[in-house]
Amino acid sequence: MATEKPRFSVTLEEAMLEQVDDYQFSNRFATRSKAVVDLVRKGLEELENGAGKESASPYSGEALKLAKDYDGLDKWGKQAVRDVADTEMARVEDESRFFQNTDAEQEAKVINLFLEPAAAGIATPLVGQDYEPYELKPGDPPGAAFAIRIQGDSMEPYFPDGSTAFVNRDALVDGDIGVFCVDGGTVCKQYHYDRVLGITYLFSLNRKRADCDVVITRDSNQSLVCQGRIMTKKRFPLPEL
């Protein structure tokens, strides 16, 4: 049945139409018309609620300029900006999680510091053989579940040989650094999973030691267990395959 509601047509600039399409997709509207109606409704509500009031923009002049520049980009440029923004937001969240509660006065936390990466994650370690107690110091991440010693140069320069890495039990996302048990041997690597090919990559940060990468295919029959996520203050870009 045809609608009896009033109808009219509007002409939009290409950039504005693209914004409407983005809004439709982001909010799962079935049609472009429904997305436009929702935008108009929200705009009218904002005008009504803000009538007679002068309010400063919550965004800085630099943020507004960036938004204007963003609208002038093509879809590839916009995707590049989104990728950088996602990476930087993840980095800020990592730093916040890394340093959370470091200023609060609380009893010092003691965790297990495994003496060798191969010992990390043992269910019942032997005191004095596999690990030693480690009291977290100011600046150490309070959310750490355990710590490990890094061996070798495959994760340099950020994780040099002999350095201590702090590990929690957070779920890994693509690009995270983790501690993995592969066929009984434990390694510290950067995680990447190719969903299309069904291949798990464990990368060395030091690309001069790409020979230490671990590649696990869908039919390799190798065992893989993630023992924890290494807590870092920054995100690391994945190497080009």
C-alpha cells in the first residue's frame, strides 16, 4: 500500500550523500530514506533542546579541522585514517591498562618470575628451579599475572635478551604480543591469524630474525596454546607478508 505521508525530494552533495550512506550502514537501516528520516529527527530534537542556548563545541579547533579534511578524502584515505585512529586508540588503552592503579597505595603484589621462557605457564612450578617470587615495583603493570625472562634477539629492540616481560590473561587480538606453547616449546611472538587461509603466524619483532617466525597451517597438526598476553606500552605494526 502506498504511503499517505507527505513526500518531497532533496539534492545532496556527493560528500554529504556519502556521510548518509555511512550512517545508514553503521546503524543498520534497511534503506537510505530511513537513515535520512532518523538524521532529520535527531537534528530537529537537537534544535528544540538547544533553542535559545549557546554552547561551545566539545571538540578542539584541530579536531574540527581534521574532521573537515577527512570529509575531503576518498574511501582509501578515509580507511587509512580509521586504521591509524584504531591503532592509536588501542595504544592509549594499552597504556592505561598498563599503568592502572599504579598511584594507589596498596600492598605490594608478588608474582612468579619464570627463569626461562620454556618454564612459563607450568601449572605447578618447583620453587627455586622454575621460577622465583617477584615483587612488583612502581612502574611495573599491577595487572600482571606472571613474568618471564626473554631469551634471544628475535624480539629486539623492544624485548632484548635477558629482559623481563609482564604477562596477563587478557584475550589476544591481532597484532598482540603473547607467550605461546608450540608443540611443547614456549616462545614469545607477535600474533596474527589469517582467517581466509586458516594460518596462524607467530612473528618475530626483529625482522632480521624472520627465520624464528612460527607458521602453523590448518592441517599441520601442530599444537598451539596461548599462555598469556604480554603487557606493552605501545602497539606494533604487523610485518608485510
